Amino acid sequence: SALSQSPIYDALGQVATRAQARGEYRSVEALAAQMRELAIKSRLQGVYITRSSLMLAEAYRQLGKLALAEQLVKDTLVIAREQVGAESEDVTLLLIEQAAIAVALGRFAEAQQVLQIALATKPGSSGALQICILNSQIRLWLMWGKFKEAASALQTVTVLLSAPDKQKSMENALAVYLRGSLAQMKGKYDEAIALQSQAVEIAASVVGKQNPNYADMLFNSASAYRMASKFSKAEAALNEGLAILQNAYGGDYPGIAAASASLAEVYCDEGKYAQAEVLAKKALTMTERLLGDRSADLPSSKIILARIYRFQGKYKEAENLCKESIAMVERMGGPRYFAMACGLNNLGEIYQDEGRSREAEAQFKQALSIVKETFGDEHPDF
């Protein structure tokens, strides 16, 4: 009967939860799939199906199986609303996961709509659930270039996490990382490094130094180091994080592709063009194979390889990749999306190197207009 099967479900759930905390998503995928199958076959209450499906969807997303994750969340939302309740916490968590999948697919406007529904579902929510929704919104806004909205929400999250018992948590590590990302995007690189280093320390104290979640914080710190031209520190952080992911997942994982692309960019900054090209091509191929041609990670991978080609004088290859990236970025965030400025600036530099001054100037002016619109005159790159 359903009652006799629930202890088995609970036991599987405990193992899956521990694996989830360690970032072992292949194990989570297998365990959550067993839990979901058991819940369906044994006709357990809707909450059992909902929670196992949520865990399975997150594992799918983390492993780059975005189509499976998206369909599973859509199907489970129907069950959750009917059997658990439209205003239940389970529905809110499913909406947060649905938004995360949309972000991974570069559908930022859709993600924003879903998160607004989540906030409306739990308008008076506080504590962990509200922090989760706000952190999701902040991450989206930072990717989308909506920095004023991100800054305002970060103030709210900082207050919610100010209690001593919340300081040592992954939620706080994520919030500190997001503050560091905002500082970095504003060109405040010393502040960004300090905040990202703090996020790394918090993550180490919460999950340890072999956890993929700790690796993510290392990658964030590497980005801040690179922007401050501290390339050796960036390289060290990326290599440490990559070793963690390779130990956890082997060689085939979306996070490995993204970090490899970042490492290739550091090699390019250091003038190691041949080494950078090999790694960037490998990262781009892995991203396309694992995530498809609509991944939010794909434009940056193309831009990195385009920069490497440019520095090697391979202007046609660089131009083609740059234009592909710009088209993808516009589809994701629109023509005034901040990341568009980066793509336009890279294309302008290619034209400039080729002596196509008028075409370069047009790209630079358009990029400059977006940067000024986003930051005003305060950004150091302006």
C-alpha cells in the first residue's frame, strides 16, 4: 500500500538530500527518479510526486538536460496546483526552478514573469523562501543588465540575512557573491575581489572545499581577479575549481565547459594564444553538445574564442563568431541589453584591426550608448 511504501521514499529522500548538498547531481538524478517512480506507482499523495520531481528537475538542469527539466517542471506544476495547492510552498519552489531553467536557456523576460508569479503566490513570505526568490531575481537582473533593480533587491536580501544565524549559510554566500558581481559590473574591482573572497570563505565553511558549490564561488572570484588584471590569481582559482568539478563529474559537465572558457580567456589575456584556442574550442564544443544552441552560456563562449582569433589575426573567423554571439544576445535580452555592448565593442575592435575605421566607429558608438544608458558616466570603462 501507499502507507507501507512511504518509509522507502523517505529513506531515498534522505540520501538524495545529502547528495544534493554535496553537489552530486548524477546521484541526485538517479535517486530522485526512483522516488518519483515510487510515488506514482504507489499512488502516494501529490506532495511526494511534487518534491521528488522538483529534486529531479534541479538535477536535470545542473547536468545540462534542460529540455527534460523544463517539461518535468511544467507537468509537475499541474499536479502541485491540483493536489497540493496553488499557493503552496511547493508551487513557489517549482516556479523558482522554472525561472532558473528559462535563464539557462536565455529567456530572460520569461524568467522575470515566472518570478513575479512566484512573488505573487507568496506575497507575505519571509525567511528562506523570500531570500531564494530575491536571489533568483538578482541573478537574473545582473545577467540582463538591470543593475538598479539588482541593487535595490540586494539591500533587502542583506537585511534578511543580517541575523547571526544566517551569516554562515550558502544563501549568504550567494548574496555576497551577487554583491561582488554588481560591484564588478560597475567597475569597482577591489570591492568585487573583497566580496568574492568573502563568499569563497563562507562557502568553504559551510560545504567544504571539495563541493561543486564551493567551486562556483572560486569561479566567481576568478572573474573579479581577471577584471583587475590579476591573472595568476584568476588562473589558480579556475584550476582549483575545475579540479573539483572534474573529480565530481568527470570531463563532461556544463560547469566544466563554462570554467574552461573562462580559463581560456585568462590565457588569452596572458598572451598564451595557442593554449587559449585549444581550450576555448573544447569549451564551445562541450557547451553546444550539452546545452544546445540556445544556451545562455553560448554567446560568451563564442566571444571568448572570437577574441582569441582576433589576437592571432584570424579576423574572418573572429568576425563570424562575434556576429553570431551578438545575434544570440539580442534574442535573449533585446538590443539595449548590456551584454550587447560587450559584443559590439569586440566587433568594433576586429574592424579597427582590419582598418575598417567607419564600421568600427559605428560599433563603438552603439556600445558606448548602451554603457552610458546603463551606468551613466561613472563606469571606468566609459
